[in-house]
Amino acid sequence: MRPADSNRYLLIAVAAVAPAATALAQTGPRALAELRARERAQQQAQLAASAAATGGPVNIDADQVELPADPRLWTNSPPLSMAALDGKGVVFYFFEEQCAACAEQWPMLNAMAAKHQGEPVLFVAVNSGTDPRELGRYVSRNRVQWRLVHDPNGSLANAMGVPALTPQGPYFAVRSLNGEGEIESGVGTDFEATVKQALEGAAWRVAPQGIPRELMRAWESIEFGDFASAARAVNRAASSNEEGVKSAAERLQTAVSEHATELAKQAKDALDEGDKWAAYKALNRIVEQFSDYEDLPLVDRVETKRDELAEDAEIERQVEAANLLEKAIATAARGGPAAMRRGKSQLERIVSDHGGTEAADRAQKLLNSQSR
């Protein structure tokens, strides 16, 4: 074909497709918008179906729910315990990381948490079974701002009555813990209604109003039971020349003293009932959490009694088993099939070699949750 003929046929071809291209350009944005609207509607239907499948009444005893103590299993937060959350509201969001519709909810979920900042309610996301490295990438990719728990063997999900979440559905589940210690299903896909549900009976130990900026981190630590990390800041602020700072420190010191006294009472009651292990745990917590506070004289008396109990053979056995359990959980927390197998093997040895201990009971519960 001659060059001139080639150019002529090219012009004819362009002329032929130009009207179609123009029509596509005119209708493309509208068609794309309709496609996106259908996708959003489909995603909302999937989420609604997931909420229906994982909702409904639940009969959960909050005392049987245990949050992981290993810092490696938490993102955007130090480890929290159920005891530390006593009196607070909590929204738990269990999610399947391969759910695209769930991922698209994160801007809304982050905004909701920011909206309720300052209120006695926490927002905790939970993911079960994902490799920790992949979960870390998910958090970065979706800019997750909630506190997040990695639940490697699904034990927390099981304890909260959450069925297995899969890429085929259900994709997510919501649970609320209110200030009275009651656990309920979330209100479908209405997260604001779930927040309201969680706030029932919820309150701070110390209201944040009037706490100066330099004490806010210490205030948060005290609110969530990490008393030890707040000690230095509170001690320093208690001798401040600024009246507002000193007054706030005194409020925090009062909360600290009240909690230490309550733990000491629990230890005494346990001893009166013959439960040395419960008494030892309460006394040990006082020593670990409150030793660095000034003007808290009960700590010295508590430490003497704790050391006395530590020589008891049964206490030694309980402590040994508890340490082994901590190692087993840390092993499983590394993620991956091999680490999970090693962790399971360690749990089985605790059950067989340390029967009758609290750690053995907890290990058996973890093993039971893995087999479901």
C-alpha cells in the first residue's frame, strides 16, 4: 500500500470511530457514576448481611473475656486489660482484612472515634489469624487509627461470640461493652447507635476537664490501669509552682491512692477466704504499679506480705506456670503456622505438667478456642 493510501484509510477510520468516541466521552462519567453507585449499594448490602449474621442477642460473661497482655499483639495502644476497662464503654470491631467494603469504612470509623474523643468510650478493632506483617501493612494502607488487637488464634473472637469471619462472609462483627460491664451485639451497621449503647453507665475515674496538657498522658495511663508509667509525671507535677498543674496532680494522686487501697482490700478479702493466689496477684500488682509514687506508705507493707506469700509452694507453682503461659502466648504472637504450632505445643505442656493452676486453665481455654 502506498503511503498516500495508508494515510487516506487512517483518516477514514478515525472519522468512523470519532462519533462513538464522542458518545462514550459524553456518557462515560454518568456510566461510571452509576457503576460506582451500584458497587456502593452492593457493598452496603454485604455489610448489612454480615451485621445480621453476626448480630443478635449474645450471652457473654465479661469476666470470661481476656485481652492479650503481650504488647506485640497491640497496635496504636499499650496492652489493656478488661479490668482496666472497668466502668468504660468500648466498641469492639471484628473485621476480615480481605473485605473491601470493610476497608472502605475506615475513614468513617476513624472520624467517629475522633468525634467521641473525650468521652469515656474506647474503640478497639480486632483481627484474627492474619500474619502480623500483613496486618501491619493493612493498618498502614488503610490508616487505621483505632486501637487494634491481633487475635492470632481467634480466642478473643470466640469469647465474644463472634463466628468465623471469612472473605466469603460474614465480614465483620460488632460488640459493645458498657459501663456496667455488659457485653452486647452492635446495632447492625449503625455505629453511632452502638456507641450510645456502649456509653450507658460509662464514666472516667478522673474527668479530663481541667487536666493540663503536660499531664494528659499521665491521666490516660491512670485511666487505663497503667499506673506505673504515670508516676514520674504525677510526682513532678505535685510539687509544681503552677496551681492548676498541682491541683490536677492532686486529683490524679487521689485516684491512684483509691485504686491501690481497693487492691489491698481485695488481697485481704482473698486471704480471709483462704485464696492465697488471688491475694498474691493483688499484692504483686500493687508493688509493680505503685512503688514509684511518693506519699503512698501502704506499698512497703504490701511488699513485705507479698514476699512472704511468694515462699509458699503453691504460689511458686502458680508463678512458674504463669511465666510459661506468657512465653507460649508470645511464641504464638510471632505469627505464621510454625509459631502457632510451637505455641500450641507449649500450651499442651502447661496443661499436662501444671494441672490445677490458673495458667493451665487459661491454656486449656486457648487450646479449645483453636479447635473450633
